[in-house]
Amino acid sequence: MENWEQQVEEWIRERQLIHATLSQLRRKDGEDVPKTVIRPVKLKNGVFYQFEYHAANKVTHDNLSPDEAAAKAVRLLNGVYRQGLFKTEDADVQLLFSKKGKPALLRKPASAVRKEVGMHNRRKIRVLEEGTPVPFLVELGIMTKDGKVHAQKQDKYRQINRFLEIVSDVIPHLPQDKELTIVDFGCGKSYLTFALYHLLAIMQRRSIRVVGLDLKKDVIAFCSSLADKLGYDRLTFLHGDIAEYEGHSAVDMVVTLHACDTATDAALAKAVRWEASVILSVPCCQHEAFGQIDNDMLEPLLSHGLLKERFAALATDAVRAQLLEVVGYKTQMLEFIDPEHTPKNILIRAFRSKSTGRENKWRSYVSFRDGLGLKPYLEFSISDLIPEKYKDV
């Protein structure tokens, strides 16, 4: 049986879906929306998916990014509906669930024709298209001078484009009337730092200043030389430690990709104190929780080193996301790259929000933290930013 969740997410994230209808409520006494229709729409910020909810006496809509739409479609099929009809250019696929929840997929020849809404054709259109030389990709050995992607660099090329898609979705959350300040902690060889600069400064002509920080002096020297060669005069690379960096009083976006263990937390703490509008973080090597987790009920899981390691990583990222929610961010967990290439493929995307219910989020966090016996670095790093009235609950 093929993985239906992965299939649905791929249709939406890869912009292959033309039309979908979700129907047949699992519980008649539950949701009052007997049908939901999903279709692509072109808005000023790009292509979104419109969810059209058909209730008894009214129709309402939500416009969601491809990542949000993929997650919501799967969630609705897991908990609300027993049937989904998905129309793509390749096939019409009906997803049915038995009363016991067992899924079945039925495929038929395609009946839908794609309308021009700025959607992708069968060949996925990427932010940085193959065939068009991109200077930094050429210099980094990913593209040839005529724009062809080297065969051995296809994975890195897809990773860069996936990152830019994730960035594109949060651009509306960045300030629009000022120069943007962006800091990339643990930038490494800076494939994604250069990509971010190219997207915002070259393609979108935004006024920005980007700083990349790393502990390796040779890497910083290489990246600085390349930035000079490319004429990226608002891109600077510095040698230094994340926890000790004091180069700005305010930053609009913080990126931290594969900063090891609590270095990720140090970067998140900096971002929160700067009140960064957007945070993008791919954590790595979550050792802290591994040494702290203690829960008798979970002993069958924790007694196996491999399972404990994976659980500790997930628990650590759950802690980070919840703490960000407590101090005023809306968080999303996204798949960054194919797990076939690395298990460390979760990206935490957060943006400042006026959402309510932060005190309840703190209670939930405390229950989770104490239940696992954790003492998270991030909590202590930003403890003064958590309202005292929360802590008294």
C-alpha cells in the first residue's frame, strides 16, 4: 500500500494538484462542513491553495501556502473525511477509508485540464531554474557556465530551491518599508546564505544587509572572497561564536542551519531578543535532551539508544517550537529535504504573531518538560522574557 499522506503532500507541495474534493464525514455529530473543495489560486504573493468549506447555509474560504495546504489536507483526511477525490494532470485518484480507517487508492485516467493560474506544469518550476546560469551556483560548482546542473550536485540544487520556496512563503511577514537585516548563524560554506541574498537582493531588489557567522576561519575567508567576486556588497562574513555575537541591536530575520546541539538554542535566543520577524532553523545533534530524559513510562523506548536519540531530537524541537509560541511566535515544522538523504530534515519556521493563548501554551510546555525531566537551554536563555504570571500558574 503506497503512503497516501506522502502522495497527497507531494501533489500539493509540487503544485501538481488541479482540483480536490473532500467529503463523507467520519462522524455525523462532529464537523458541520460536509464538503471541502481545494483548488489553486493566484494571489499577489504567489500561488496558494484555496480551501472552500461547504457548510449547511454558507461557504467560507481559506487561502493557504502549499506547505500549509499539504498539512491541512492530510489532517482533514485523517480526522474529518472518509473520502477524497484528487485531480492531477496525470490521473484522477480517489482516496477511500473503510469504517476501520483502512485507506484504499483508486486511479483513473486524468479528466481535468490545468487552467492558467501561474501553476507548474509537469516539470517542476524552481525558484532558480536550470538552463539559466546563476553566478553564485556557477562559482560554487553546482551549475556549469551555461546553466546546467552537475549530476552530482542535483541534491544540493534541490535543497537550495526548497529553502528559497520556504523563504518565499514568509516574505510577507518581513518589514516592507526598510532595509532588512539578516543574520545567518553557523553559515558554513554558505550555499543557502548566497541563495538568500540572490533571492532578496538580486531577484526582488530588496534593500538588505546579510551577515554570515561561522567558527571556521578558512570558510569565512572563502565566503568573503566569493562575495567580493560576485559583487555582493551587502553580504558580510564574520568569524565568531553564536552565543557571543553582539553585532546588532535589532535583526529582521535569523537563519540557523545545522548549528550543533545548544548552538541552535543560542541562535534562537538571539533571534527572540532581537524580536526578529522571521526565524528559520534546521537543528542538528540534539544531545542535551538525550542526557536528561527520564520517564519510567517511556522506558521501553528509552532503553534503546537509537530510539532514544530520535525521540530526544523530536522532543527538543517540540520544546523549541513551544517556547517560541510562548514568547510571541507562530511556528511551523516543515520537511526541509528528502529524509532519504538525511534524517535531520526538520526545519522550524517561525514568524512574530499576535496570537493569544500564550499562557496555555506555557502550561502545556511545563507539563511536557517536567514529564520528560528536561532542563532546556533555551528556556533558561530567555527566562526573563517569559511573563512571571505564567510561571506562577
